[in-house]
Amino acid sequence: MAKIIDGRATAESVYAGLRSEIAELKTRGLTPGLAVVLVGEDPASRSYVRSKDKMCRELGLHSVKLELPAATTQRELLGCVDELNRDRAIHGILVQSPPPGHIDEAAIIRALDPEKDVDGFHPLNVAKLALGDPTGFVPCTPLGCQRLLAEAGIVVRGSHVVVLGRSMIVGKPLALLLMQKGAAADATVTVVHSQSRDLVAITRSADILIAAIGRAQFVRGEHVRDGAVVVDVGINRIDDANASRGYRLVGDVAFEEVAEKASAITPVPGGVGPMTIAMLMANTVKACRLRNGERTA
Ligand code: NDP
């Protein structure tokens, strides 16, 4: 049976480090500030925004939560981004995805000050990740996966990592991050997606398999070689008449079946999810440090 990689415990240890960093920044009169903007009523997005705001407050960060009506126009949203770009108390800005259909999300991301783009989606930050420039912001979920592997003592250097999924939020930046030179990186990375041939043969050759495809329990025992490490990024709702809400959350990995073969595995919930918020907090602290002329790792 696989060792369970505990994302909640790892996130707690990240917060312990951040608390002392934040305390030290405050002695110098600096309080990192994060603004989270939500447009519309999507219940999952509302709940993500609430947890981000709550975490900011728990850590003693300055937190601004803007909940705008679904009818907010592109122009109004751009105006809001512009104001936050100019607000000196704000170091990080996140516009919760997905916005309503009439909003051009890519244009909103391009309008963000790249130095406040703690989600790491602005083209300048994507380029910095590709270049290996440490002054950029790496998207929070890939960063969380890397940190989780590092803290669990998984050897990434020289390993064959197979990333299932090529989105700009998870798969692509994760592949760039793990193939970079450096700690918890230096991997040989293969990316597979919906058009890949011989998917099972490729995933079975992975030392570390990372699933980010948004298909409930897609990865089965047959996809995994004995002893591989499996990281499950997926968050999917499946109907469950026994659950109070009528559904439960599962990952992209069939947990029980795969845990029989893997040497280590992340659960859903309690794996990558808590690390994503922890990395958002870490990126906000980094943004504050960079603005104040500090170099960061
Ligand atoms: P996207 O839908 O943007 O991308 C999914 C990717 O998976 C695409 O590249 C797609 O290929 C590929 N894919 C889909 N079906 C298959 C298939 N049958 N075989 C092979 N590849 C396939 O999803 P995201 O990257 O945004 O999210 C992935 C999952 O991670 C979701 O469950 C999401 O909820 C979760 N997530 C979790 C986070 C966390 O904090 N834990 C944060 C962000 C996301 P193609 O490009 O060819 O279409």
C-alpha cells in the first residue's frame, strides 16, 4: 500500500515558514496585501475566494475581497484591475477563474501588472518560467505539486515525470518547472494529452505520474507501474446519494486501485488542493519582497 502524501500537513509547514517571514516583514513596516476579485455567483469560485480571504486573514496579510455582480462589463473589470494595479497596499491580484462568458479573460490577465500577477498567468510570467528567471511568478498549483514532492522526499532529479494534461494552469507550467535545472527539478518530462497515442504505455513508464485532466478517476491501476509516485491534481464532483450535498469530490486517479501499486500517492481532497492556496500566500509574500527590492530564491 502506498504512502499517503499529506497536502494539509505540508501546507501547514509552509504556513509556519510564512508566518515568521510575515512577522519579520512587519517589523519593517511591510504587510503583504492580496486582492481577490470574483465576478458572478459561481458557487465553487465563491468558496475558493472565501478560503483565500480566510487564509490571508489567518496569516495576518492585508486582504481585499471584491465580489462583483455577474453583469459587470469588461470595461468595469479592467477599471477595477487598473485601480488595484495602482494600489500600493496591494502586492498580489487574482481574478478568480472562470469569469462569466462575456468577459475576455486573456485580456484581463494581460491588463494585470505582471509584478502583482501572483497566479503567474501573465505572458511575462509565463516567459520568465520558460527562461528560468526567478523573479517571475509560477502558477500556484504546479508550484504546490513541486513543493509537495520536495517535502515528501521524492527524488525528482533524473526521474521520468509524466504529466497528464497540457493546460496553461497546470500541465504546461508544471512540465516547464520540473524540467528546469535546480532543486526538486532536473526531471525528464513527458506531457500527454487527449491526442496522445499509446497513453498507457507512456504513463506506465513514469517514475512520477501527475494527473491533471479533469476526468474523474481516469487513471487506473493499468496506467501505473509498480512503485511509481502518483500526484493527483484533479478535483471532480461525482454524484453520491449518501453524501449530504448529494455529491463528493474525487480526483483524476482511481485512488484505491492505484494506491495498491504506487509507492506514494496524494489523496483528493487533502493533497494538491491545500498546497495551491499555500503557494498563493507564498507568491504574495514574494511579490511584497520583490517590490521592496529584495531578491528571492
Ligand atoms: P483543462 O480542462 O484546462 O485541461 C485538461 C487537460 O487534460 C487538457 O490538456 C486535455 O487535453 C487533457 N485531457 C482531457 N481528457 C483527456 C484524456 N481522456 N486523455 C488524455 N488527456 C486528456 O483542466 P485543468 O488543467 O484546468 O484542470 C485539470 C484538473 O485539475 C481538473 O480536475 C481541475 O479541477 C483540477 N485543478 C485542481 C487544482 C487544485 O488546486 N488542486 C487547481 C487547478 C485545477 P487537450 O489539451 O488535448 O484537450
